[in-house]
Amino acid sequence: MFNLRNSLLTICWLLFSVTCYSQVSTLQNIQSRKTLSLNGKWNYIVDPYENGYYDYRHDPFDQSKSGSGGFYDDKVQKDKTELIEYNFDLSPQMNVPGDWNSQSEKLELYEGTVWLRRKFNAEPLKDKRYFIYFGAVNYEAHVYFNGKKLGVHKGGFTPFQFEVTDKIKAGENSLVVKADNTRKPDEIPTVNTDWWNYGGITRDVFLAEMPVHFMNDYKLQLAKGSTSLLNFSVQLADATAGQNIILSIPELKLEKTYTTDTEGKVNQQLTINKLSLWSPENPKLYAVNIKSNGENIQDKIGFRTIAVKGNNILLNGKSVFLRGISIHDENPLLAGRLRSEGDMRMMLQWAKEMNCNYVRLAHYPHNEEMVRLADEMGILVWAEVPVYWTISWTNPVTYANAKQQLTDLIVRDKNRASVIVWSVGNETPLSEPRHLFMGNLVDVARTLDDTRLVAAALEVHREGNTIILNDPLGEKIDLVSFNEYAGWYWGGTPSEITRYSFNIKYNKPVVVTEFGGDALGGFHADANTRWSEEYQEALYKNQITLLSKIDALRGMTPWILTDFRSPRRQHPVYQNFWNRKGLISETGKRKLAFFVLKDFYNQMQIKYKY
Ligand code: GCB
């Protein structure tokens, strides 16, 4: 019976995977394209009843025969009695990129719809194509351009774009986004998370001007296991054959011309001896140019290998210990999503100050700029999708959404040397449908990229003093990674947790994804007093003793670099909507545990000579 159910489920999944794959990917390397930034001040209307979307019978305006009438349609507004009661021109403004929660006190806890509008001037050329590109909108975005609907995108952390070639006008254009961050059970993530549900257009917006045969996507990376063989691929958006593509890496005096095949693709291998390999100690990036008729894309790309052998993680063939820390995409000092390169550099610099060579960008795709900075600063990256806690495992639409988010993340960041791990989720409760869902995501990640490690943050359970990891997903992934909160959620005081030992089913490198406990920066007491810096300090010392019992321990990303905001954290004295597990407080103060971890990482660096 059980097996029959499983087989049916598998068949459903397989059918679904085939039918739902996949939309055209977004422009690779938007930063190097010809763009007009649409960042800046956008007018906004808070619309908790979705008045601008549904008419008074609750029928969507944009599905009516004329497809017009909502807040997106300035012209119709004048004639329709229902919707005379708004005015975008006179509405307040907010910064884009920027979450709305941190820009208006009224919106701090708001979950629902906000309309945002930006007008801009354009001078479109006849032989070009035009796209509106969003770095991310949380969560559901309905996008309208000059009164017409372009489409809908779901998923709060990945880029998307719409073509506007046939809609863009000379002179003034109007771009309207209905952004809705309502939490829903069947979405990715689901209703329950431990982070602030920042809504809005949280990353850059661009108008991109593209030549007719533009390069939609490209990849330049070392082939699996090789330190000299490069895979190079390009995909033209319009699948035109016979176009010349020139790859050049001036520093290596390399220039090669390829021709696109009948699908508009280049798919080639080339050998380069004596590459200077990228690593945290040598974050070498090569300037790369990819030219076509009408485009010259510039990128900076590093080359390295990553592999697992027995209990070891091999970076460029050498065993490495991942001295890591987890990070949310949030600025603790000015609460809100990280807004600028400066914000992001600050976070990564803090990690470096602790002697980290690795960060876990939890629990969703972070800004592309963050990953580029990690490349530049020499920090290895674990990248994750928000398959977090209790996802709707049996809903194929939910799976398709997760798969799309994973695909978009891998497509976006596949040329970044810093990224060594794709994580398909965090702390998901064990069940057959969950194994199938996440197992399929592992397969997707491997199909899209056979050069990086695939992992997930798993859960452990206890029997007596033994901490057990036997999650079946462990078979399919490359690392043993788990979250373990001894000394905080269970296990007694910090000094008591060293009585535990581990029983780990898999003979793979162990990279612990989380441990930690809350401490209010500046609150001092003895090591048994919860919320004090001393408690957290003792917890870190004893966790390190505990985890060091694992022979295969090859890294960790304790929870977390800085305090972060979460509506789940309600202690009125110590938390006030802040998760206090940061090693750095919301005022930037290094807590005592910061120095414990730094010391440990100094020792690990000496031990691994890396
Ligand atoms: C976890 C979650 C993380 C939470 C953390 C906590 O296991 O993965 O998102 O914030 O615990 O503080 O409880």
C-alpha cells in the first residue's frame, strides 16, 4: 500500500517535472548590459483591500474584457466612478530598491498589497529589444507597463524580467508594480519563518536595451574535476545560428571565436594551462569579455575546483575547513534589507574580521551583488532556497515554484567562484513526500550544475545522550549538515552539553549549519544566566568542544553573524522582535562569543594550513 502510494507520487512528480519546466532565464550579468536604472523614488499606494486590483464584485480589473481599470491604468481612472479615489501623482514616495517596512512606521508589520509606480522617459530605437528587469520583489509581483499587464512573478528573492519592446514609447512611460507579501501556506517559503517578511521591490530595477541577437545567458567555469579545462557556453535569446561570439581573457592573451549553432548556442571546451586558481587566500578573478554582434559583456570570473573525498572537502585539491558564519540579508544597524554595496561589504567584512573563509547566505537567495563581493573578497558561499520548515510537500505547484527558485538562483550565480554549495532547504521535517520533494530538488541542482556540492540543513534527534542524524536525504547530498541547538532550546545550560555525542549515519564531511543562543548585547551576568553575553560565550565554547568530537567535522556556520529582526521573537526585555543569536548586536557591538569563534577559527586555520 505504502509502496503503491509512493510509486504514484513519484509518477505524478515525474509528469509534473516534465510539463512545468521552465521559463526563459533572466539576463545573465545585468550589471554589464546597457541599462537605464529605474531605482529611485517611486510613488506608492498602500492597498490592504486590493481596491486597485478587484472591482466591487471582487473581479480582477486586469481580467476584464478591456483589461483596464485598476490602479495601473492612469487614463481610465478619469472615466470610471469606482476608481476616482486614488491619485498616484500625489501619493507618497519610497526608495526603490527598498523594503516598505523600514521606510514607513505604518508599514513596519504590514503584509499585503502595495502599489508602486515609476514614470521614466525613454527614446526607444527601432532595431533594439527592451526589457524591464527586477532583481527581486517580495513576494508576488503583478507588473504593468503603460496600462498593460506584463505578467506575474512569485518568489521574493530571485530576478525576473518582462519584454516591453512593443509597448515602450518615446517620451514618458509608466511602470506599475502591485507587490504583495502576504504569507500563504502553499508558497515558498510558507507562512511560518523566523525572519522579517520585508515587502516590496527590494532589489534593483532596470530597463535593459538589447540588440536583436542578444546573449541571454552564458557560462564560463572549470569542468568538473579539472584545473585547466573550461566549459564555455552562450545562449542567444533568439536562437539564431551562425553568429560569431568572441571570448577573450586579455590577461591570458586568450581570444577565441565561436559560431552559434542552429539553436543559437555555443557549447565548447577550451584548455588553459597555468590558471591562477581562486581561493580565499588568492581571490583571483580574471577579466573576461564576451562579444557578439552588438554586445560586449564584461565579467570577472574566478576558477577553482570543489569536491568531496571521504570526510574531506577539497578546494583546488586541498583539504579545507570551512570557517563560516550564517548571514541574513538584513542590515542590523538600519533594520531593513541590505540596501547597497556598502551594506553588503560591511557584513562580509565583519565575517572576515572573525577570520571566516566561508558564509552561509541563509535562508533564500541573497543579492547578486553580495555574491560578487564574496568573489572579490575571497569568501566561500553556501547559497540556499527558502524551502524552510513546513512546506506543502504534496502540492506539485509548490514544487514547481521551489524548482523555479532553485533554477533561477543557479542560473544567476553559476559563474561565481565563491559559491561552492547549493542548498535545497532548511530544517524540514521528515516524511516521504518531503524526501521526494527535496530529493527531486537535489537532482535539479545536479542537472543544472555538476561542479558544485549540493546540500541541505537537516535536523537531528536525540536518544539519551546521543545526537542522531539519519535523515534519508543524507544519502543524496554531499555534506552532512544539520542545525543543533544544545544549550539553548534543549540540553540544559551550556556547561552541560558536552555530555552528548554524535551518531551520524553518513560517512561524509560534516559542516554544521547552525548552533547558537540569544544574548542581548551589553547584558552581562554569569554563564548560567540566559540572554547574557556570558551565557552565549559559554555556549560557543562548549559547542566547539562538543562538535570537535566529530572526526569528520570540516566546517560550521553558527547562527548568526548579527542580531536580526523576527516577529517570532517576543520577549519584552531581551528580544522585542529581535532574534538575539547574533555575535554582533544591532548597534554593531561584538559580543563575547564573537571572540570565542574567532579564536577557534584562528586555530583551525593553523591546523588546516589554508
Ligand atoms: C533555526 C532556523 C533559523 C532560526 C534559528 C533560531 O533552526 O533555521 O532560521 O532563526 O533556528 O534562532 O531558532
